[in-house]
Amino acid sequence: MTGAALLRSLRRVGAMAGKETIHVRRDPRTLALALVMPVVMLFLFGYGISTDLDHLPLAFADQDRSEASRALARAFEGSREFEVVAHPMTEGVESLFRTGTAVAALVVPRGYQRDLLLGRKAQVQLMLDGADPVVGNQVLAKADAIARAESQRLAGAAFAGLQPPLQVKVWTRYNPEGRSALYMVPGISAFLLAITAVMLTALAIAGEWERGSMEQLFASPVGRLEIVLGKLLPYLALGLLELLLVVAFGALVFDVPIRGSVALVMLFGLVFLAGMLGQGLFISVVARNQLVATQAGALSAMLPSIILSGMIFPIENMPLPLQAISRLIPARYLVHGLRGILLKGNGLGVLWPDLLAMAIFAVGILALATARFKRRVA
Amino acid sequence: MTARVGPAIVVRDLTRRFGTFVAVDRVSFEVEQGEIFGYLGANGAGKSTTIRMLIGLLAPTSGQATVAGHDVATAPGRVKESIGYMSQKFSLYLDLPVEENLLFFGAAYGLEGTALRARAAELLERVGLDAQHEATTGDLPGGQRQRLALACALLHRPGLVFLDEPTAGVDPVARRAFWDLIRELARGGTTVFVTTHYLDEAEYCRRIGLMVDGKLVALDTPAGLKRTWVPDRVLVARGRGLAEAGPRLGGAPGVRAVAPFGAGLHLRVDPERFDAARVAAALREAGAEAVEVEEAAPTLEDVFLAVVDRDAGGAP
Ligand SMILES: Nc1ncnc2c1ncn2[C@@H]1O[C@H](COP(=O)(O)OP(=O)(O)OP(=O)(O)O)[C@@H](O)[C@H]1O
Ligand SMILES: [Mg+2]
């Protein structure tokens, strides 16, 4: 292709993309689906979470029964965020969790006061009921803050300048990964991006067939690849915008950290979206009408990204066949990748396999869809 | 643009099968530069299929076609650049404003910037939609939409346009307005290949091809078709009691066809045996009163019926 021909081709892609953008701008449903739904979803998943977070029922297993351990109990109670509801022995904690009497237990081992006085590190254990990931996470954050404050108080009083004397060892029951709102945001991102990309492209392209304008396009000098690119680009942009929105909203409202690079988040989003757009294209080429395309699009986008991505159900806990299938689901890699970037600050060095898997899916499905699209005579 | 030499379209034995079904069967014709070529036929006759092969949308099963000087099989891209096409199914973007439709299709054909805007404005004026350029396309009545679709097909100044049933489902006044545009286009030197169901419209065509079941069974000027296919004298009778008298006359030698026509009768007779006066006499004899008979020019409808009759087994 010569430079001039390439330029002409790019202009045609631009014309398609421009037209598609006008469609989107003029269609409130599309915009709502892309930009309002994410916020609503985040609220749905995020709330119920952060409401009523004071007076969390805490079991206080005090094996030391000393002045220092009672001070620690007061620190927890004084914060108003916890309420000591029981003083069990360690063995009793499990049943308190099962009955829901307590969501966390603080175990102060024998020798706590002695260790503090001797200037040794004093350890307490925080046992968490991780079954409700959201509550578990809140408990963790608050207990950590209180323990740190107490530690500072102790250090200030007697051992200024030394390293914090009090250490909290967290021990999460039932759900060692400690899933929570933090873990939901990456999951929701995958789910939302999948829906936006698959449904909107499937709809948009099936609409062209249905309307008969696809025939008009085929009769013009616009090539099939140009049609595909032009139709997909605006939804790619919309998807990235949506991802930014979800991440920003998660950070502002639910304190989801952004430890890694935002650029990497966008790169993951881009590659994932490419695959989802290909999936939408493929569906619309096969389905031909908007109704079927919508249904197939919704099913193929939502189910895997909810069930098999690890967004809600941990992949490690799935039966082996499902685990194997989940390897074919790009959402799985996006969820894993985003968690890595946002929560752990991982970079490409760690996450490249996820990116590679999504890229393979994207290239494969786009090639398949474009081939079918090309072969299909109007 | 290629030099305007030779016919705008040359078709040789063009055939398209869908499975075992032959939608277009060894069709051959030529369309001259600047003429309005009408392509007529009943539903499913193969009109759209022919057009789609001519514009490079559908590969022919066999046969050749050269459109605007380019071979459809080997240079479909060139063909697409040289022609305008208005598909049968209405295919504008209804959610876009009128002007955006024009701007998009213009850009698809490689126009841009001020040239594109100027061209769009020029066409809007030409098809009488300049006042509606900001309207949402879906809000326009059918006739105006069709004119917009035509404008979209003309943006890149094609020397040849294919219009597939451009006036289907449009009211008579709007059809008339549309055909005024088509004729103006042809006067400006553009070749127009147009399909239609409406036989009255076909009178505007310089030449007409008649398709029946995938075969091109007749091709001539409207006058030529009438001469060839309706050699009978066509008479229109008015009066009282014709409904009873007509059928009685039906079997007489030299009377080829009798059909009700409004309140009167439409007759086709052997010109050797009958003229207006003799038919009037025969009708009075059969019981009609106050009979007046006039000679009428055969219409394309007569031609079409004759062609279909012949095709159904009779000879012309
Ligand atoms: N893609 C296709 N697959 C199978 N059959 C087809 C296809 N396209 C057209 N046909 C058949 O070929 C025949 C001719 O169709 P075509 O659309 O050319 O008719 P037409 O003359 O344009 O009719 P109409 O006036 O209804 O538009 C029809 O019987 C139609 O069902
Ligand atoms: Mg047709």
C-alpha cells in the first residue's frame, strides 16, 4: 500500500469512526450503558459494604490479663468502631464466628505485658471472619489503624525512637485472600468492559445489517477492514473511559489503592477491550439481527466475566474442568492483572502472562470475526 | 474519471445461481452513456441480483460485466469508485441529522473538508432539502428520505448511478418529484440504471429491459416495445350496460382481450378486422347503450401483460 492509499484508507476509517461517535452521542441508552451503569454497579457492589461500620462485634481473648492488655482492649472499644461482645478462650472463637456473634477476635497471648516491658516485640493476633469479604476488609483496616496508634502511644510513653513495639498478626479464617471491595473493583471493571464492548459492538454492527446500510457501505470504496476498524474504535475509546471512571470512582469512594501504573491499567484495558470488541463483531456477523445479537452478546459477555473470571468465585476453588475453561476467558486475566496492578503495584515483569493471554485471545477472535465478515457477501 | 468512450455498461451472459435456483439467467445487454435505462420485472425477477453483480457486491456465477469501463470481476474497487448506488432497502442513518448522512457518505467516497461541505450543501439544495439539513433523518417523510438517499449516492459525482426501486412506497406526488430529479440528472450526462415496479414511471426511460424469472425477455424503447408486443388495436369503450355486453363480445373472432377499465371497457382487437366504429356497433348489438369508443395508445402495462402471457405459454 502506498502512503497516499494508506492516508485515504485512514480517512475512511476516520469517517466511519466519526459517524459512529455521532450515533453514540445521540443515543442516550448507549451512553447510559457505558457511563452510568458502571457507577450504579459500583454502588450496588460497594454499598452494604461501608454502611454501619462502627460497633463491629469483636471478641477479645485476653490470655495475658494484664494492665497492658486491658489498655489495648480500651483502645479498641474507645474507637467506637469496635464493640467487645465476648471474652472467650481461643478455642471459643470459631463458634462465635459461626454464629455471627463476632466478626473478628483479638487474641492477646500470655506474656504480652512482659514483652512490652522488656522492650521485646509484643505480638497480638487478629482473627478475621473472611466469609464476608467486605466486613473482613474493613475490620482489617480499622484494627490495623488502632493497633498502630496504640503502638505509637506505647512507644511514645516509654521507648521513643525504637521500632513499634506492638505487632498485629492477622489470621483470616475462611477466606484467606480477604476478598473485599478492593477485590471487587477490578472484577467489576472486567464485567463492565466486557458488557460495553461486546453488547455495543454487536448492536452497532447488527444494526448496520438490519438497516441495510451495510450493503450501502459495501457498495462504497470503504473496505471491510476499514468498516470494522471504524466501527470498533469509538467503542474502544468509550471502554477505556469507562475503565478510568471505574478505577477513579473506586479510588475516591471506596479507597481502592492505585499502587501500580495507571498506564499499565489502560494497556490491560486496551488489550482486553480489543478481544471483547472482536467477540461482539463475531456475534454480530453470525447473528445478523439486533435482537439475537443483544442476547448472545449479553450472555457471552456477562456469564463468563461474572462466573469464571474470579471476580466473585475464587478460581482456585473451582472444579478442575471449570478452572480449565476459565483459562479461555479473557476476563480472568484482566481481573488478575488489575488486582496485581492496583492492589499490589505489580508491573509487567510479573503480569506479562496475563497480558499475553488476552492479546492471544484478541488477535484470534478479531482474525476469526474479520475473516467471517469478509467472506460474508452482503 | 475514465474517458467516456463506449457503453456505460456491457453485460454478457451474466448468470447468478443460489444453490440450484437461477436468479439471473444468461442476461446480456448494453447501457449507453447518458441514458435512463429502466429495468422492470415482478418481485423476485432478479433485478436487485443483477444490480448487485454490476456494482461488485455479488460475484457472478458466470458471464462478464463491464461497468464504467471496469471489469466487475477483476476491478470491483474501480467500479465502486465510479458509480453511485441507492439500494432497495432504505439505508440512511435515521438517527443522524440529514446533513451528517451526506457528510458521512461523502467522506466514505474520499471527499473532505470544505469541498465536502460545499458539495453537500449543493446537493441538499438540488434535492430540495436545504431547509431540513439539521432535521433528524428519521423525521423526514418517505419522499424526502428517498431524495436524501439519492443525494448521498451523487456526492462523488459518479457518471453512472444504480437506483434500485427508488420510489417504492412513496406517494405519487413525491414519485413525480423524484423522477424530475432523475431526468435532470440524465440531462446533465449521468447514466441512470433504475429498477421499478411502476410501469407509468418506466415511460420516462429511454430504454427498458423486461425481466421475467431471471431472464431478460425484452429490451427496447417504450415505443418500440409497444409496437412489438402490442400489435393489437387498443380501444376504450364507455356507455351503459357494458358489464354485460363486454363478455358477450369476448369470444368473437378478432377480439383478443376484453377487460373492465374503470366504469368502461378496455379492449384489444385485431386491427385488420376492427376499428372504433365497428366495436361500437358490436357492443350496441350485444345490448349496450350510449356507447362511445375511442382508440387508446397501448401502455407499458399492455406490454407487460403481453410479455407475461407469452412467457406463460402463448406466442406474441
Ligand atoms: N442471497 C440470496 N440467497 C438465496 N436466494 C436469493 C438471494 N438473493 C436473492 N435471492 C433470490 O433470487 C431471486 C431474485 O431476487 P431479486 O432480489 O434479484 O429480485 P428482484 O427482482 O429485485 O425482486 P424485488 O422486486 O422483490 O426486489 C428471488 O427469488 C430471491 O429470493
Ligand atoms: Mg429487488
